[in-house]
Amino acid sequence: MAMTLKVYEVTREGLTRIVRQETEVVPLAQPEASHRLPACECPQCKAPAR
């Protein structure tokens, strides 16, 4: 399965320009460790499961 990606830049005034033209990309099956977000550390997520 492929995805299409197009990158835009929008100024505060609302002007839009294309930074990168539309291109087809293939999603990774498993993201690299360096691309993963850290675990959430908020009190709700850190609370033990009931």
C-alpha cells in the first residue's frame, strides 16, 4: 500500500506555497527507534491500571 505526500508552507498571512511536490511514499512496517515518540509521562498515563 502506498501513500501520497505533499508538503506545504503557510505563512501567518495565509499565503500558501508548495515546499515539495506530490510524491508517492511507502509507509514503514515498523518505525525506527529514533523516530518513536517517548512514552507519555502525564499523571493519568503513569497511574497504575485498575
